[in-house]
Amino acid sequence: MSEAFTEWLRSRTDEQLRALAMSRPELITPVPAHVTGLAARAGTPSALGRALDRLDRFALAVAENLALAPGPLRALRDRLRRSGPAPAGAVDRALDGALERLRTMALVHGPDSDLRLAPGVSAALDPPAGLGPPIADVFRHHAPEAVEVLLEDLGAPADGGVPRERLARVFADPERVRRLLGEISPQARAALDELAWGPSSGRVPNARREVRPADAQSPIEELLARGLLGATGEESVALPREVGLVLRDGRLHRDLSPVPPPLDGITRDRDLADRTGAGQAFGFVRSAEELCELWSVDAPGVLRTGGLAVRDLKRTAQALDVPEWAAAFLVEIVHAAGLIASGGSIDGEWLPTAAYDTWLVRSTEERWAALASAWLTLDRAPGLAGGRDERDRLLNALHPDLRRSAAIEVRAKTLAVLAGAEPGLAPSTESVLDRLAWEQPRRRGGHRSEFTEFTLREAELIGVTGLGAMSGHGRALLDGGRAEAAEALAPLLPEPVDKVLLQADLTAVAPGPLTSDLGRWLALAADVESKGGATVYRFSEGSVRRVLDAGQSAEELLAMLERHSATPVPQPLSYLVGDVARRHGRLRVGTASAYIRCDDPAVLEEVLADRRSNALRLRRLAPTVVASKTSRATLIDSLRAMGYAPVAESLDGDVMISRPDARRTESPPARAVNGFHGPEPEAVAAAIRAIRAGDAAHRSHLERLPEPGGALPRSPATATITALQEAIRQGTRVWIGYLDSQGQATSRILEPARMEGGYLTAYDETRAAIHRFALHRITGVADVN
């Protein structure tokens, strides 16, 4: 059958093989050398586990039915019709679709008259549908004498065979099992019914007790005496598979639905949802810009273990006026987009990168598309920031421990559910979880519910959803990519304004989102007082001094205000700017450790006479120069606290201009995209062409190998894998045929040790050394006589 599977795979068209690679991309990573290698890889436990994890509940049920009873399609259809209340037509349509998917994924092969699972699938599904192990496995560790006693009590003929095999033949007859069920009490039958649909095991004290039907004193003893339950440990019992199938009355599943559960929730107006999502998207882009501007001025440090300190996260959240979880999410996305990275000082700081400046000049919709795409492909779980790991260690934002392999898959499946909902529907979290449980029943990890809730919350914050419903630009991002998403978002974004309303109370009101340049300048010249439909900025002595420290003059500041104000510049604001500018720079601080220089000796007299200057340990060197033993930075801060407005001076006597937006670090290497949209079709097509070409060369080479009778061993790929696994388990030697890297055929006598990653590690007796052998180069396996 394994050779038949390889030939079936070889007979598939290139289009069908491309569909296989798209549905199971791990099969072409790396690209197999030929179809035989592709078939062998498709049958490995890890590859089969990934494939089965992608099946929905109905497709998985089809595979489980075939694992127990392969055969014609007609019989499979009859069994599935009995497994639920759905109409026969719905079951038949769903079955056709499920079989097509299973064939596409190379999990089922053969014609409709003889459907078979691919090699290894039955073992990967064991136990199927929550059934217990076969009765031969349940009684594997029971003494033969005890099994003989059980057979005698069951009235089985003494034919001299192996006791466990005879017991299996007895329970293989459903009628005999039904007669045994008729002999037990209602209480015992109720205990079996509890185990019938899973879990098929339980715990009872003294499970290995010896008991005969006539001596049974309890319902459990009734079952143990008749083999309807079997002890698998000192305090554990299991329901044999043959008994479970009879209890299920021939059905493998109790209530199998061919359609997924419906999504429940609130229906939103589609235009309102789109506009709300656009507003969220706009706000997220502006928050990302504010974060980078904030960190370019006051960069937080990098923890020695990596990540962002809790106090820095709190400070960032307060500055951005967002909850801490939203700040952690924003930080993670900006980092994933390459806009911030660790750099700066020796200890490391989180600083904007050169890529931030490139991102900043793009349109708002393009900037959002870049951030949203980074979120889609993020293999981290930002929602875990602030929590604790299994060792009770704090999880910091940007810390390597936030990486979770399941995060991107859960995010993709959750967003696919939202995108597949009725337009405008905002499904509830519970209904989304129910749908995911149906679509991936084998994915029952502890974090799936948590990651799903994170995804729904983050999708709303970033603007992929609006009021819980998938937005038009969010759908475009999932279906197409950045360009399509940006095009869909652009008409919904508010037009930036380049005018503010200056008021006499030293405030400026921005009636809408400001242009990027004006917003950055105003953030430097004033402090944000409140946010909302309109942002209120307040000018102060400190904010005006920031502009002057950045190298602008008072005239340039007032000209900027006049150019961008819808009203004349109020007189109080003009006076404030003039007053700060007159005092700004009158004192100049250098290094002596530090010194103060001023052209007006009276000002220096005033400083020296101030009691607050005692801690600065000032000493007058000249009428216009005072020295200090403190650092220049400390001296500047102290003088500002005293009400002066000093500026820093270089060794050459020039004014040192501070530009808070000038700090940058190198952009990190491009992050590997984790295939949110699956493998690229062009790469898949190239891989299939390479497999076809390699298969033709491989078959041509095999045809030139000498025939057996002194020739190398040859066997189908799956039989080779099975034989090697058996040799590893039993510790026996095998004789293999092997093709080296030049294609030369050799024979080896090996003691296999382990098999993983497409390689066999074994002791090579012909070379007296341990070697690794590529599995696809082994032509066959034979026993060593």
C-alpha cells in the first residue's frame, strides 16, 4: 500500500501537487529531491500531526471513520449519516468537500470504491474519536493465565491459540459483546455509558483485582469479570475499543454536524463600522508617531535580560494617555515594523531607527498598512506583557520570552472567522471560540482562548475591526495586502489640517488631526493639555524655551505661529515669547568642570547672591565669568530651576543647539515574514518543477541499478522507514543500499540508533564509525542473515 501511495502521488498533476504544497508548506521546506522523498516526508509523524491539526471537525471525523473502516465511499456515507441529525443531502455535500480536501492534502488516496488513508495517518489518529485501545492492547500486560480464566468465563472455545489473540476474536463479534452487556446490572451499564463517548479511561482502586462473574460484588467488578473493562494500571481502567463501538451503536461520533456553528453577535451598520475602524487606524498611526518622537528625546534603557522596564512602560502609557496593555501592544508593533530598535549607549537604549524617518514621510494610509502588516506576521503575544510565565517571572514588553509559535496561527484563524462573518456582524467572543473549536478541534492548547481574546482586542485597537465588525480596509489587508488596504482606507481618513486656533489663555486648539510637520513642531513648542475631538496645547515658559534650545529664534517662532494660526497671535503669547527670548542665552555654561559666562556682570552678581547657588560651589574668575565644580548639565538644570534661561556653550564659545529629534539608531535586519498568507505561489511552482525533474532523474538512476542477487536492497520508501523504525525499537542490524552524494551505489550494514529531521543516525559496521544517512538516499532495507 505504501508503494501504491507513492505511485498515486506521482500520478497527481502539477496543479494538484501545487495545491498539496500550498496546504502543507512544510513538505517543501526544504524541497524534496523526488516524489519518493515527498511521499516519505508526507508520512512522517510531525508532518501528519501538522496536517491533521488543520482539519475541521467534519473532515477529521471522515479521516477517523476511514481509520477504523477503510473501504467504499457508500459505506462511509452511510456511517456519517447516522452520526448526527443533519439532513442526508447536507452530509453528502460536506463529505464530498471533505474528501476533496483530504485528497488535496494527501491524507486520503484511492478511488471511491476503495478509499484508504495515507501511510501513517491511522497511527497519527490513534485513538480515533475518543475510543479506547483495542482489547488486545488493554490486556497486553495481563498474565496469560488470567486471560485464560477470563476466556473460560466467557465460554470461548479452547483452541490453543495465544490468549490475547483469542480474546480479541471473541470481542470482534458485536453480537457476543451485546450478550455480555445484557448480563450486567443497570448500574454497571450506566458506568459504561459514562465512558462510551470519552474519555474512555477512569480510575478505580485495586484495578487489577482478580474477580469472577459469580463473585462480583459491585458494578465495576461485574465489568472487570467480563472483560468489558480492563485494568491498564494499579488504579486505572480502560474501555476496550470493541466494547465502545457496540455501545455507540455503530456510530463513531455522537452528534456530528457537517456545518460549523453559527456566529452570534451584534449587527453594526457597515459604514459606521468602516468609519470607526478608520478612526482607530488613524489614532494608532498617530500614537506610533508620538511614541517614536517621545523615545527620540527620552529613550528608555534596554534591560540586561532584554525588553522594556515596567516603569518605562508605565511612563510611556501615561505620556500617550493609553492603558498599559495598549502601550505594550503599540511598542511591540512599532518594533516589529522596524521603527524602533535597541542601540545608543553601551547599556543600550530603545531608539527610533532610520526607517522611522522613511515611514514618517509616507501617507497616513501607507503608514497604517505597514503597522498592520507587521501585526499580522508577528510571532509574539504582546498581550502577555505584564503577566507572569510558568516560573512566575515577569514578562516585559519587547522581551524575547513573549515569542509564541501559536500566536500567528491563532491570530490568522481568528481574523479569518471575522472576515467570513456576515458583513457588519460583530461576533461575540464565545461564538468565535466555538467556531475555532470546530475548525481546529485538535488545537486545544491552553493559550488558544487567551490568544483569541488578544486578537479581538488588538484588531479593534489597530483599526482592522470597527465596533467589533471587520472593516473594509481590514478585509482588504487580509485578502490582498498593503496596497489594497491603504487604497481602501484612504477615503475614510480625516483630512489633516494645518491651522490652529490660538487663544489669549496661552492655549492652541487643533480642530482636527494636524499635518505631520505641524504636529511635530507644535509638540515641541507646547504641551498637550487634553485630547479628544480637538486637541488642546498649552504654551509655557518651558515649552517656548524648548523651541529656542532647538535653534529657532523668537522671530521664527512667531512667524510659524502666524502662518499656522487661523486667528491673530494673541498679545499674551507674543509677550511670553519675547520675555523668554530676552532672557534666553544671557547666561552661557561651559566646562571648567563648568562655567557661567555673561556679558552683564550684574546678572552674575545676582546669581552669586542667590542662596540657592551655594550648592553649585561657584567662584568668580572674571567680571563676566563664574566657574563651578558641578557638571555642565547639572549647572544648566540648577540655573533653570532658579528662574534663568541659560544655554550650553561649546569649547569654541558657540551655542550648542539641542535637537530632540536627532537621536537615531541603525535599522535592524529585515524581519523574516512568517507567511501569514501562506507560501508564495511562484516558489511553490518552482519547487514542484524541481521535484518532477529530480524524480525523473531518480527513477532513471534506479532503473540502471543491478537486479537483486548480489544487488543492493530495494524497497518502497514507506516500507524502508517502517523497517528502520522497527530496527531501532528492537536494536537489530539491517542491510541497506545507499547512494552517496555522487550517486554511487554502496551497501552498508548498520545498527540504527535514531531517526529525525530526514536523517538516520546509525553505527556503520562496514566503516566502523557512527554516520548520518539521508533517508531519501537509502534505496532499501533488508535483514542481515
